[in-house]
Amino acid sequence: MAGKRTMGPRSRDGTAARAAIFVGFAALLVGCGGGTTAPKPTGDSTAVNLDLALGQGQTVTADGKILKLQFPAASGAREYRLAVQSASQTTASTSMKLVTSASGSGSADVRTRYAAAPRLSSGLAQRWAQRDAMELRLRLNIRAYLRDHPLQPARPGSGGGGPAFALRAATAPAVGDTLHFNYPVQKTDLTITCDTTKDSRITAVVEKVGQRAVFVADTGNTADFSATDYQQLADEFDNYIFAIDSAYFGGPADIDNNGHVIVLFTKEVNALTSKGSQTFIGGFFIPTDLARRNASSTAGSQTAGTCPTSNQAEMLYLLAPDPNGDFSDAVSITRAKENARSVSSHEFQHLLGAEDRIIKSDGTFNDLNDVWLDEGLSHVAEELVGLAAGGHGVRNNLTFNDVTGSGPAPIGVTETQTKVFNTFFLDDFGRLARYFLNPSGTQTVVADKDPGGIASLEMRGFAWVFLRWLGDHYGPAGGGAIPGSDEQVLFQRLASGGPTHQAGIDDIIGAIADVTGQQVTWPELLADFSIMPDVDDVGVSLSSSLQDLPTWDLRDVYLGLHNNSGSGQNPEFLKPYPLTVTSSDFVADTVSFSVNGSAEKYFEFSGTSSVPTFELKFTDPSGGAVAGSASLQVTVVRTQ
């Protein structure tokens, strides 16, 4: 049956009961204790009248029938914003058709407006897509290798030969120590290996030992940071990256018993990128470093399930300074330092999430999270470190001026708020812009294979803003590692997957249930979230807190980016808000479009005066009902 759910207010700590009201031929009331379902209606279509008050929103479900939404005539101005969603948990695309019509008194002064097609450009998005291409290929190859080669986790006390640099005592190395690492990445095809006949060796020197990280430099590098640089990087890792990531995603397992994370700056990362290429790899974490090494093994690892090339240690591999371009395109000291900040916060989440699932909870390498959610958590990690570095909290509706400017930031070496923004926030807002430019075509809930290119930017933009919204509304109230919420409890649960190592959508639903006690469904979450980008901070008092994004004033941030990005330099920011709609025709109109699973198409219907009764009919391309497998639902909010 068609159903209609009224969006009522709910506290942001996620403790209030959730109610979903479906009306039409019958009613279904859903609460924390369940409900009853009336018999479904017969017939091939159903109509729902939406007489909404200003700021009120409702979600209507099609349930495999032709869906008709009817809006009453009005003597004054009206504006309705719609998110047409496929709540399917796959990424499959569904073709649809929207037919609009008007009747009764009033002039036909209602315009159909809908989200524009994505703009493909040679600007920022293409550069980002090219830049990320090799990194994504490496991640894909790592996942494929782990699927095909069952490996034993190197849990503390499991033995297996210890780390490659032969640290045995539960103490960190000292400055000046020489360490030796296995390097399993194959430059020719960006695959990894556990075969010692194919890997490389890196000799490195300890340059700085912080409280939580050991910074080492490849002896083959031709440039290095200064002692002051290393001190700043160590302080930032201790006070921001380690502190925030560990609070939100769980502390490291310390499989090498040294109490530190190894941060290796090596020319080998630089050398993965050919000179003159638009792409580069800023750094990575290799999950096989969490596998048992078995030092007595030689080539291969399949028989015993061990990985002789594992370093059996918590390690991050980062781009090295290379100002003369000895190994690839030149990388200045400043650029290498800025890269280290953002990449470390991102990759450290991948490491912590992997250890939560593989090492600390008796899991296997098959228990890694879905790609979209794991990447989203790492982009949240960048945001969180940026919030801490800038002295900001969550749920403060931050504006562009709040997070930019010449004012000092608490973090030491990143001297201004603008530098913090450029280091930790800019890429997230750029990826989100790509999602806003193509919301209905985004591959959102990707399980195992990153789509690559601009499609990957769109997926990551969706994942970041969805998780930010989720933390804002389902994270417990109180004060946590970031002021404004104790949302870290929710993110810890998402990172670990709980006792059964849930992944993807199951992980989202399970985490909400475990942390808040609320039983929600994916279609409900998608309906609540999907309308938010179009109505957040739109200037209307909304009936549901779920329709906003408490941490960010998205419109203000993008307006600031638009005003400061330079003409034509960053195509994502050419318009004041990247989620834009364009005028089509008067209310009598037909629009054909497609929507991917767990994605949405945005429409607006507005009239300045004497608005007639009008109807929106959603069908498949032939005029029949949209396939039930698409789980079609439409969320409507009246904004004028």
C-alpha cells in the first residue's frame, strides 16, 4: 500500500521514541514496540493528499503501485521540495517517469524544477578523480588479495616471528635506531604480495619518538623534515590524530608490543606515481601488516596462512619530501607535512577499524567493513581531527567564517583557521559537492569494490555527509572527545561492527539499536536523511529536527567557497550551493529520470500566487507501477 509518514521532532541524543504513521487506505503505527498492519489495498494505483503546513514534511511509500501525490489549491505562494528515493539496498538503477497535472481554479502558476545533470569538467573534480585513481586501485587490489589468500591475524601473543625490524621488548625504539621493513607493494601493477621473492626491503632511521608514534625516514630519501618539523608532527599526532581517532574508532591493538604506531616516510610511496601524472598516492595502511609473519617461512604464505612480508606492526606509509623530484614530481617539505596530517587521520581510521574487526575481536580478514562505510568513517576522521585542530565542536551549525580566516587555531603548526580548513575539510566538501551534483546517479552503498574516478568522489561525499548526519542525530548527548556530543560511542560501534562484525547497512541499523535502543529501518533512515540537503538552513522552521544537519550550515559554507574559489578554478563551487534545481515547464509536464539504489532525485514545485490543485504521478517508463524492488518512496517538505 501507499503509506505516509509524518516527520515529528526528535531529540538529537537519539533517545526519544520514533513514530511512523502511514495513512491511505489503512494505517500502520510503528514505534519502538512494533505495530499492526491492516490489509493492503487492491488496485494498481493509490493517491495521497498532502495538505502540509509550512515546514511540515511527510514520506509516502509506493509499495509497488502507481503513486499519486495530490496538493490542494492555495491563494498564496507555495513551495514544496521533494526527494524521490529508491530505498533499495543495492546500487542498481531504476528508470521512472513523473507526470504532473493541474486542475480546478487558479492560474497554472506552478513550476517544475529538478536537479540538473552532473557537470563533467576538467577542473577540480577531474583532478581529484585522477589523483585518487591509483590509491583506489591499490585498495581494490588489497581487498582482492585478502579475499583470495586466507591469512592468520597477528593477535598479541600469537607469535609468528615478530615485526620485521626485530623489536622484541615492550618499548619503542630510540632516535637514531636503524630499522628494516618489508614493502609488499608491487610498483608495476599496484598489487601486494606475501611472497618474499617479490617484495622489497626498506631501511629507515628513527627520527622522532612521540608518545604515540615513531617517525622513521627511509634512508633512500633525498630530503627530510627538520627536527622542528618532526616535533610538530609528533605533537599533532599525539594530541589530535591519535587522541581523536582512538576515542572515536577504538585504540590500536599494539600487536608489536611497543606502544606506538610506526609512521614511515618513504620514497617508495612517491615512486608509485609517474612524473607528470595527474594522480598521486599520499599514503596508505596495508592490512597484511596485521597478519602473522612466520619468520621461518620463505616464499609464499598459502599453506600456513601466514604472510612472510608482513611487518606485524601498526604502520602507516606516507609520501616523503622530495623537493627536487628525484622519485616523481617534486614534493616540497610543506606539502609533505600537510599531506601527512590529513592522510594520517584518514588511514589511521582504516587501521583502527581493521584491528577492531580482525585483531581485537577474534575476527578474520573477511570481516572488514563495506567500502562505502569504511571510507565514510575515514572521511569523518579527517573532519573530526579538523574540528579538534580548529577548536570547534559538533552540532554548532558552523559557518564558513567560523572555520576560515586568519585567526589562530589551537593546533600548533597549522597556524590559521584557513589552513585547518584546507587541510582537513576542503576535500570533504569537494567530494560532497560532487555527490550534490549527481545525487540520483551516485553509487552509494558500495560493498566491496570502490567505483573509482568521479563515481568514487560521489560515493565518498554521500558517505561522509550521511555519517555526519547520523552522528548528529543518533549520537548520545553529552560531552565527548569533540565538544557537543558523545557521538564517539556510536562511531566506535560502527567501526567495530559489534560482536558479529556487521558491515554496511546492517552495521548502521545495528549500531543505532545498540547505542540508542531504537529499531529503525533503512528506508526510514534514507527518507529522513535524503531531504536534508535540500532543506537544511533553508530559512524555514522545520517540523522535524531530522531534516537539518546540526554540525554544519552547508549553504553558508558553500557560499563562502563560491565567493573565494576563484572564477572557473573549482567547478564544484561555481554556484552558491551545488545542489541546484533548474526550471522545466509549467505544471503540465513529464520528466523521465533514473534513481540508483539508496539514492534520490530532487524536485521542487513552486507557485507565486493562486496555485491550483495539482497532482504528481510516479510511474515506470511505460506508465505502470515502479518495480517493488526499487522501494520507491517520496519525502515532501513544504518550504513556503
